[in-house]
Amino acid sequence: MAKSKSKRKSPKRQIIECAEQHFGQKVERVSTPGGESRSSMRLYLPDRVVIATLRPNFRRTHLEAFVLEKLSAHCADLPECLGVVGKIMFQSDVGKRRLNMEIAEASPERRLDLSAEAIESIFRIHAAARKTELHTMMPHLGLNREWVMNFVDAIDFLKDLGGGISDKFDRVAAYETIATEPRQFLKWDCRSGNAAIGADEKLRWFDFEYAGMRHGAEDVAWLIGDEAWPVAPQKMLDVLNDAFDPDYGVTRQDYMEYLSVYLTFHCVQRLKLISKESKKRGWLSKEKIRKYDDAGVHPDFAAQMCRVGAFYSARSPITKPLTRNFLAALHGFIHVGKQQAQASVRDL
């Protein structure tokens, strides 16, 4: 006698059934804004559109819902949590126009406006968090000794460029700077693919599942250090200076110093990721990268990381000895980009 197999419901079916019960309405249509492999789906109900999220780690889902509920009382720069049922969270739809796509298609003037909106909204989210008790509840991010050392020591990835790592680079000073006190709420992962512009033309950030406490400048570093972000680092510094919140809790000078050091090593992390993925998958098209919010596996995007790394490393005495390594890497990626362009022409 054959054994009957119990059919396990797919994540999509689980979400649809849960949504229909939670909202008391029929789900008319479903789409996957980040691709089939992502954890969120856009659900079309008769009177509204909502986002449903079923993450592998339900604890992160509950953390995200908690954060959204606390911040939404003081801030409109993020989704509204519409409820959590088991492992599934429902939130308002912040829009289909992702920032990474909008910024790529915008005029130079519009790019600066979008940059200002993005950074100002980050500061507003942080200000909202300071009005809550989140600082007493959120996990501290990246503060153990091993994390700090791995983050800084990744610079050795560039040791074969620019004549090696300079003896003038003080690793201990870099460790001490990165090992900051957890004074400020962080969204974390403020890459431009994690923000969208709604029908009301307002920019909002989403994906708060990795939120926690650290210095605070890391969120801005994620945006400026997004390899697909097409705005020059000097212009982003000008935007940041204009948007800086004087009530942040640290002086502008201290904020900028920490940002420069942190962003230097953040750029190295992105370059390592790009290099690793290029060896596995080859170079990808910019369009595909932006569409699926993928790692920026394109020589032009790698070159952008080198420009950002060179600019910000030069702004701090701690990281200035590393600037030459970024400039050497920049020349290398520019050369690779030219080779890719020539190969594309030959293939036409």
C-alpha cells in the first residue's frame, strides 16, 4: 500500500491564505518586486496594495515589525506595519519606483535632489528613533573584536595594488575608531535598492530586519558606498553637509571623521564582494544589477567604489596612507571596463 504524502504549502500559498484571512479580502493578484527568490511579495487586494514578507528567520521579521511600529509614531519615511501573523509580516507598499532605478535615469540636478531626500530621510529616521526606547532594546551591531578586526584587515585585499599597504597605516588606530560605542539606531543596509518613491512622490526606506545600534554614520556610508550610486563622492559630501542634523549627538567634525574611516573599509568590503561574484558569474549588465538589486558586478561599479574609497580615505589621517591603493585599483577597473566595452562591440 503506497504511503500518502502530505502536501506542504508553498510560501506563496501560505502568504495568500494568511492575507485573505487577515484582511478579510480576496487576493486578486501577486507579484514579486525583488524577483522570485526574494522573501517579499506584493499583494493586490480590492481596495489596496500591501507587501507581505516571509523571511527564513522569523525573529528578524518580528524585530522589523517592532521597529516599524515604534518609528512610525514619529516618522513617515518608512512603511507602516499592517500586522504580523505567525512568520508573515504585512506592511504598506512604499511604491514600485526603486531609488536605484530612479537615480540612474535622473538628470544631474534631479540626482542631487534625490541624494538630499535620501540622506535627509535617514537623519529623520534616526531622530525618530531617539524619541523611542529602541536604544534599550536593539542589538548592538559589529562590536565584537573579531568583527572589527576582520572589517579593517580586509584592506589587505588591496595590498598588491599601489605598492602594498603603507607602513604609515596605523591598524590599531583604525581598530579603535571602528570599535565605536553603540549610541545611535541604525536601519543598516541603506543601499539605494532598499528605498522607493511612492505615488505621493515621497521617498521611503524599507527592509529594517537588520536594524540595531552603532555609531549612526553607517547608514549614510551604505548609501554613499553603494557601488550603483552614480553621484560623485565630493557632491555627496556637499549634500551631507547641508543635510547634517545638528541635534545628532556628535559634532559634525566627529561625524565626518568617523564616516571617512568607516566608509574606507566599507568600500573594500564591496570591492571584495564584486571580485568574488565576478569570478563566479562573470561581469553582469548594469540593467540587471539594478533591476534585481544585485551586487554591482560590473567594472564601472567597481571603479565607483574605488573613487569613493580614495576620496574618503584621503579625508582622515588614519586612512590617508590607503588612498594610493584605491587609486591603483581604480586604474585597473577602468582598464577592465574598456576591455569589456570593446568585447561588447566585437560581439555586435
